[in-house]
Amino acid sequence: MQFIKYHGLGNDFVLLQRTIDDLPAISPEFAREICARGQGVGADGVMRARPSERADVEMELLNADGTTPEMCGNGIRCLVKYLVEELSYAQNPLRIWTGAGLRSCTYETDEDGRVHSVRVEMGPAVVEERTVEGISGYAVDLGNPHFVIFEQGELSHERAATVGAALTVHPAFPDGANIEFVSRTDDGSFDVIVYERGCGLTQACGTGATAVVAAAIACERGAAHEPIAVRLPGGTLTIEVAPDLSQTWMTGPATEVYRGRLG
């Protein structure tokens, strides 16, 4: 089976490269095996494109631990790149069905037709202030669950790893949650470390970056309708959120790493 390895700001995925109508089911065991770093290909997730009657295509994605996330912002940008460059999809925007519903993706290409930037309509955000284990934050629903924590001072990867591991499986989040640790800078942008449900600390999280700006606007720490830079360990995403949180958008790159064959 052929595959292409992609990443979105270091958040990496194995995309199974088969014709769209003959793909086998991705089992949790297969996902864990192929995503194992040092033993398999190594990735934060494995995905494939599937036919859809509700959209141009459906995204199927499993995390490195074999669980199924509702949505993945970095993953969907990589899928758009694959669809345009490998399967010759010409629709712009592309309509992609996810576990969180329909997502419309507008992309930009270079002169050679290579996709270099994708803007994704991320849907509405629902924000609720909440305290969990004495930690104040904001639960954000973007079709998948997040808990955004605004920190004082510089961010700590050690704290993010320890606290994130505990909170992501906390009973306060019945379906688990992605945990965002956030520091706001003087220019109104944000530095963020994300502990992703099913993956652990990752280089970037598109839905997490969107959740951060939605929470910031809800608690008056950010400006609505203005493009806001969210810096993650792997790079920067641009996020826009409507004042009433009814619409959110994420813009960022997608990069091909290499191609290979399994078995």
C-alpha cells in the first residue's frame, strides 16, 4: 500500500494513497502500528479520503493511539493538498465531510499548481467558562472538545505535558479534550502549546488554535473579525472569529514530506 507523509506545521499524518473507492477500513490496531515513532512510519495520525454523498469527499482520520477525532484542522489542510495535487480535484472551495460536519476549504496554489495555503471554515464555537481541578479555563466546543487555559508569563512544555495528560482524560470531559496552554503577547497574538487528545504534545493543532481565539474573544482578550496570529511550536496559524462566535476560520500551510510503501 502506497502512502504520502504530510505535515501541517509539524503535526504529521500518513495519508493512505489508494484509489478513492477501494480503500480498506482503517483499524485502531493499524493506526497504532503505522503511527508508532521508531517502529512504524511515525505520525500523529493516519487518514484516507472516502466517497461522500454529502460533500466532495469525506475525511477519515485516526489518532496515533487508534481513537477517532471528530475534526483535525492540520489534517484537513493536508487532505486538501492531496486531493488537488494527486487526485486532480478542481473545486475551490472543496467541501469535506468530517466527524464534526461539513467543512468548506478554500486553497491557494503556486504557478506549478502546488497547494501552499488552505483556509478552512471551522464552524461555530461554543465557549463556557469552567474550573477543573482548581484550574480556571474555557471549555470550547468546535465539533470537538477543547479546554483553553490562559497562563501568566512564559509557557512551560513540562507543565503542559503533566497537566495536559491529566486533564485530557478528566471526568469533566466525558469524551476527553484537547488542552491548550496560552500566553497572550502585547501585539494581541498568542503563543500556544497543545496537549492533543489521543496524541499528546504536538507541534501544532488547528482546531486548538481556533479554540484559543474563540475563548479569547468570549472573555474579551481578543478582537473579533480581525486575523489573529497563533504561534505554536511548529509555526503560525491565522485565525478569524465572528463576534458572536457563529463562524470561525483557520488559515495555514500543508507540506508533503515524502512518499513510501507499506509491506
